[in-house]
Amino acid sequence: MTDPRHALGAAAESFVADWFARRGYRILARNWMARGGELDLVVARGDVVAFVEVRSVSRRWLASPTVTVTPRKQARVAAAADQYLRANGLDPARIRFDVAGVVQDRGDWLLELVENAFVPAWSF
């Protein structure tokens, strides 16, 4: 039996990946596993690589699912991003960390994208 939360998360990630692709981004990775974490999506357009954390809820019970990305989660995503860049020999001109909040409400998908949602300490 499939966990409904896992199914919702996977569907939300697919929705967000399609959203980025329709806007000219290349999908570099989905669910990339790193030591101590995972990257939901890695997308690129031009000289920018974006690491996208996808958060989803099945009903509108939060102001936004984006608020659930804690400092601890930010650190895990940043560490995974560092591993991804090293593993793939990438040194992009610019990187950013986005958070995509997805709400499935009565069959509709609602997306809130926060570009540059956080800056990891190692980027200074």
C-alpha cells in the first residue's frame, strides 16, 4: 500500500518539474541522494543552477507549505547541493536555493515559488 503523503509528494515534485520545464529550464536531477540528505529537483537555465526543495500539502491548512523549510532543512539541502556540484564537476556562475510550495486543493494544484529562499553559510 502506498503512503498517501509519499504519493502527494511525488506528484507535487512532478508538477513543479513540469512547471520549470515549461519555462525553459533543464531538469538536471530529481530526487538526487546525497550523504545526509536529498535534493528534490536540480534545474538549470542559462548560467544559473537552482536547487529546488518541494513542499506539499493536500489542503490549504497553512499560510504556505514553504514555511516548513526549517534552518536545519536548509542546511541539509545546502550540504547536498555542495555534494551534487562536486560529484558532477559543476562550477556554475550562479546558484540559488528555491522553495516550491504546492497545495492540492479540490483537484487544483496551486504553486508558490520562492526564488533565493535562503543562502547557505558556505556561499559567502
